[in-house]
Amino acid sequence: MSFLSKWWQLFLQTVSPKYFYSISGAFIPWLSVIAGLLITIGTVWGVAFAPADYLQGNSYRIIFVHVPAASIALSGYFALAVCAVISLVWKVKTAEMVARAIAPLGAWFCFLALVTGGVWGKPTWGTYWVWDARLTSMLILLFLYIGVIALYNAYESSATGAKAAAILAIVGVVNLPIIKYSVVWWNTLHQGATFTMTAKPKMPAEMWMPLVLMILGFYTLFALLTILNTRTIILQRERRSQWVRELVRAEVRAKENNHGL
């Protein structure tokens, strides 16, 4: 066996459902604490201590939920598409399971971004919704998420459903640059990016620092929820595997011992 073949076999072992389940559990407590701290501090700072905007007043504070939710909606779909490519090309089962875990989470964050955007738009634009390029492309993103979820569950064969969902996820990536650059390509009501890599933030530090904390907290929460969803899917799909049976028996014995104490 060549070096590349040995490396590939080792890689497949490290991304196996069993290995993912065993190592991911260690991250759950840490991610829970970090997400809780970041979101709590960011929320209190942004709502209670950040100054009011000189034009929008206090209505801008919805940004502390809207921007992180919108960012995760885009990043989550990109991660979904990457997992779809890995599952289609290299047949990695764990990638397909992670994609299944991401799809409903991304849909909820996308929905949250649309709802909070509407709440923000009413005092700013005078209406909850306009067929703006950014809003319309975000709505399409929500439909793409829903389509991926539907395809995963539309076939009796999970493999067929996973393949169809993966193809849609990959095709839907074309919508991501449209969302990101819509405010540049077209004359839209939606404001431009608050943060860029080449320019200073368009708000004072008292505003953007709690926003950064909220973004980091939301991403940590997203990672946590993705791991929890994936672990649940692994147990459902691998329930007939010997390692899952041994895991269940070990948990039962642990509960019995705790009750005995």
C-alpha cells in the first residue's frame, strides 16, 4: 500500500461517524460556556450601554441580532455546500450528516435575519418589506435552505435524498455573492457593509465592539448546535452499529450506578 493510500485510510478513520462522535463531545461544554458569555455580554453592552444612533435612535439596536444572524445564514450555507461536495466526491458519511445538521439551523438563522430586518426596516424605511435586491436574495436563500431540507426527506432512500440535496446546495452557492454584493451592484435601500477588510468600521467603538462579541457568540452557538445535531443524526443512523450499542449499554450502567449511590 502506497503512502497516499495509507494517508487516505487514516483520514477516513478520523472523519468517521464514530470518531466524530467521540471527539466532539469534549467541545460541547466549552462551546456552551463561551457562547453564553459572549452573547450575554454582547447583549447587555449593546442594549444597555451602547449609545443611541444619531439618525436611527434606539431602533438600530436590532443590529446586534440581525447582523450575526445574517452572517451565519450565509456562512452556514457555504459550509453546507462544502460538506455537500465532500459527501458527493469523497463519499464521506460524516460530511453528509453535518450537512443535514446545518440545513435546519441555517434556515432558522436566515428566517431570523429576515424577521429582524423587517423589524428594523419599519422605523427606518417606513415599511417591513420591500423587494430590495438584498432582501429578495436573502429570501431566495431561505427557500434554498427549505429546498435542501425537503430533498433530504423526500426519498425513501436516504442516499438518494442526500445526493439530490447536495446538488441543490452546490447550485445554490451562486446566490451567496449576489447577497453579499447586491448593495454594490444595484441601487438598494439596504445599507452597505458595516465591516470590511480594507476600511475602518462605520460606527464608533462603543457600538461595533458589542456587535463583534455578538457575532462571535452567534458563531460559537452555531458550532455548538451543529455538533449537537450531528451527534443526534449519527446515533440515529448508526444505531445498529456495535459501538453505538456499547455506548448505550455504558450509559445505562452509569445511570444505574448513579441511582444506586
